[in-house]
Amino acid sequence: MTFKPQDFFRPEMLAETAYPVPSAAGMIKLDAMENPYDWPETMIQAWLDHLRRARPNRYPDPKAPTLKAALRDYAGVPEEADILLGNGSDEIIQILLLALVGQPQAAVMAPEPTFVMYRQIARWLNLDFIGVPLKSDFHLDRDAMLAAVDRHRPKVVFLAYPNNPTGNLFDENTISEIIRRTPGLVVLDEAYAPFARSTWMDRIGEFSNLLVMRTLSKLGLAGLRLGFLAGNPEWLEQFEKLRLPYNINVLTQLTAEFALSQGELFEQQTSRIRIDRETLSTELGKLPCVESFPSAANFILFRAAEADRVFTALRQQGILIKNLNPAGGLLRDCLRVTVGTPEENRAFLAALRAAVAH
Ligand SMILES: *Cc1c(COP(=O)(O)O)cnc(C)c1O
């Protein structure tokens, strides 16, 4: 073979490692912010009945009006805003950044540590990514953010609200200042909205450059891959051109419509998770050598001495969480645990107590 991958890919791409998804076979899986609750049997029956109307021989409806109406209702999307659908919000990030390819000096900005896909996708697309460090308490460094906005004049700023992996909600006034000061778009990524007490959805009309991104993944539909962006129709009309026309498949559309009609069940599950988050946080607070951080999401970030060893000890006890120590910086010695069922949380705490007592 004379033509090799080395001749095809940029050196940065060859140096990349594929997104690591560790095997969780047989383990208590608390690493990926999934909703731990399965559907009741009666609901599964009703869902399968609903799916009977699927026509797999036909392409899905690219406009998906029924689904969009259900999402609008569920998420309180204001009337003046439109909706763009993505195969997960990951795909929406990709669509947003795709629009910048080939534009000179198109910087993308986010505070860090944050959701890694903003930087990752920017890098794939060869865009300039500016990461502005959060303060040591994981809040926005207002002055540093505003200075970076003035200096780099970013086309897009991503703010995860609540932030992943830190779990906190950034200060509202600082966000408003950033939105006003940014010459480009500001995307509020509200992936954890079902667990937070606050949203920017109802403020879209207040700012011409504000977009709000949501996903059904953390609510309890991670397997469907459905995310959406809400914002001013003038903007969404342009991004719509970069969306692959059939990105939301027939089964996802029908399943999401069905699930959104079962709002009460999801409200029960998410309120259970919010309550269990507080219990978990209290219990973590009682452990010596563990510092846990406040969370408005369905996970908790905590710092433990010898995080790598603690992570491995948990895994040996059948508990999979996320080790953030390799990221370094502010995340040194940090681990992230997803809130599971009460039984899973107890098993995690028992394993953690054993690990830190070592
Ligand atoms: C999980 C997560 C997403 C990705 O959501 P998908 O819709 O599953 O692609 C986006 N943003 C943040 C901050 C997340 O934590």
C-alpha cells in the first residue's frame, strides 16, 4: 500500500485517540450521567404499540413537526424561537462549528474545565479554540472571560449550564455580561436542565445572540440520541442548511414523541434523582479526605487524595465512575459520580469508604 493514512490525515488527527468508552459489563455504571430507571412494563407495551405506526421503508420526516411541537411544549421554548434538531446535542455542536470552517480568525471559546466536545470538535475542524480557566471554586473568572472575549472576538462561546464536569451553575449576571459583550453567538448548553433550578430558555428574546441547547439524554433517553437548539429563527434558518436532512430517524422521532407524552414518569424519576443527589452529597461530605462540590446536575464532582488509586479500587469493587485526574489542572485528584438508584448509591458509598480507608 503506497497511499497511507499518514498521507491522508492531518498530524493532529493521527495523534488523536478515539473517545474512550470503558466497558461496563457486569458493573454498576455511574460514569455517564444516564438515568438509572427502566420503564415499567405497561409503558413498554404502550411504547411498542406507538411504534407500530413506524414506516421503516420511508425516510423520516425531516421537519418533524409533531416532535418539535412536543419538545416546544416540554421545554417551554418561547413562541418567537425556532428549534433545530440534532442526533444528540453533540451533533448540534458539530453543526454550529461546521459553519465556521474556512472563515479566517473564527475563534471558539469556552471556560475550562468543561464539556470536552467543544474543544474536540473545534480541533477536528481546525478552528481556534480558546479555553479560559475557571476559578479554583469552578466559577467563571469574569474579568478573564471578558478580556478573552475582547481579545479574541469569538464567533461562538459555549457555556454549559450547569457545567460538566463541575456540576455548578455559573453566575447569572456574569453570563449576561458575557452575552452582551460577545460579538458572536453564545450557546447556553442546558444538558442538565431536568436537574437544575434555573434556565435561560425564557430569555432567548432578550438577546439577539443567545442560543439555548438541550438534550433528552440526561432526562432518561440517552439511547435515542436527540438534542435540540432553540433560538432566533434568523439564525436557525442558516444552521438548518448544515443539518443532514434525515438526521433524526423514524424510531427516535416516534419514541421521543411517546416519551414526552409520559411527562409525569420522567418528572418522578428526575425528582427522585434530585433528592438522592442531596443524600449522596451529604454522605460524601462526611468522609475524611473527600471534598465534594455542589451540584445542580445528576452527578457530583469530588476530590479525593490518590484519585487514581481510589478509582481503581472502586472498579475492582464493581463500581464504574469517571476519573478526571488525568485531565490535570483544576481537576487534579477529581472523580465524578453519576447519581444512580438509592441501592447503587449505597454500593458506591460503601466501596468508596473502603477505598479511602485504605
Ligand atoms: C452529556 C452532555 C452533552 C451531550 O449530550 P448528547 O445529547 O447525548 O450528545 C452535551 N453537553 C453537555 C454539557 C453534556 O454533559
